[in-house]
Amino acid sequence: MVITYFQAIFIGLLQGITELFPISSLGHSVIVPYILGWHNIVNSQTKTESFFLAFLVALHVATATALIIFYRKEWIKLITGFFTSIKKRSITTSHEKLIWLIIIATIPAGLTGLLLEHALRTQFSRPLYAAIFLAVNGCILLFGDRYAKKRAKRDKDFSLDSTAAHTAEAISPKRAGIIGLAQTFALLSGISRSGITIVSGLLSGLEYQDSARFSFLLATPIIMGAGIYKLPDLFGPLGNGIRGQVLVGAIVAGIAAYISVRFLDKYFKGKTLRPFGIYCLGMSTFVLSLGLIRGHF
């Protein structure tokens, strides 16, 4: 058996949490199996045809589904705004503007993912690279946290209410494109999609909760689209012998993702990225030390 049910459940839980927490699900899918000595999974990730990458596809779809369910009311308004703006050929409401900002920000990551995702994944899905990029991710989070604190002191009248209007007002189409471009770095194992987009949102003038919510809304079409695009792999040879594990892992990932986004949506009302930045630096140091001890690095 290439992946056991225990491994499927464990990784499903890991994926559901780390996809939304700004600590890189891609990086953890590489370093955690390495720490636990699951060499069958570690070795499979750098292969051109990988059963584990096919397994992760289902977990991504489950995570995106959880995001859609949690933000279902917001998505109804956004989708309605999309069709309304097309019908009247103008953008007037905050939800109409926000859905187009999401589309603009999705394009760079979507195109880059189609062209380079597989090559980057097979090239950099090694514990050494993941640990290094995780340290970079930690530095990005700490930088974003420091910037947000300085801005909070400077702008004492900044509103803490999280609304589509605040996000649509703060982010220009050009800035949305930059945030989308920043999101492409999440194709590197160790760089968090949610982390880098939250920091980009902070640099754009958003407050933490607004930035986190925009990040999660922006992540939904990317994660879902990538998952659906590669889902046929599970019905081919790569899915042989793991379809039961895939189903179990996806259910666990979906539940974990829903709990995670529910927690984070409240967490960012008054908390910061600092704990996650410190965690990333600590985990990176641990993995690099472990690799040196084992003689792998």
C-alpha cells in the first residue's frame, strides 16, 4: 500500500489546517513526512508522475469546498455582483468591484500555475528547499506584522470593521494584480499563499481581518480550479490503490479547513501574524538541524 489510511487521515488534517494558516501547506506536505520518516511519500513528490500529488488534489478540492461553505453568503453577493456588472456594463457596488478584483488577482497565479506548477513542484519538493523557503516565509510574515503595527500607530483612525466596501476601496485593480503576482510565489514549497497575500493586503492598506478575508476569498478559485483541473489523475493509474484513502483524507481535510477558517476569521480581528512567523522560523531551524544530523543535507 503506497499510502496507509492513517497517513491519509494525518495528511488530510495537516492539509486542512496549513492551507489556511499562513505556514504553507505545500511546505508541510514535504517536511512533515520527512520528519516522520515516511520515505514513500517524500520520495514520490519529486517524481514526474506522483500518486501523492494526485492525492493532494482531492484535499485541495475539499479545502476549497470548505471555504465556499463558510463564505457562502459572501460568494452569493459576489457572483450576483459579477453578473449584474456585466448586464449593466458598469461597476458601482462594493461587491461588484470586489469580484473583479478577485478575478484580476487570480489571473497571474492561474496562468503561472498552469505553466510552471508541475515543474516547480517536482524540482523544489525536497525537505532542504522546503525548510529554506519556510524560513523566508517566516521573515515575510514578521515583516508584514511590523509594517502593520507601524501603520496602526500612524493611522489611529483606521477602521477595524471588516467589510467588502473597505476592501474594494483600499485595493486598486493594479494592486490586485500585484497581490495576484505575489500569490504565485506560493508555488514554492514553504511559501504560504495565505501568508503572502495577507501581507500584500496589509501593504495595500487593509486591516488584518480585511486582508485575511480577501486572502481566503482569493484562494478559493485558485485552489478549487487547480484541484478540478488535476482531478482526472485520480481516475487514472495514479489513483489505483489509493481512492479509499483519498476519500477519507478529503473528508478530514474539508472538516479541518472549515474549522480553521472559522477560527482565523475571528483570530485576525485582534491578533497578528507574528506567532506564525516565529513558528515558521522555528520549524525551519528544526528541519535543517534534523537533516544535518541524519546526513541528508
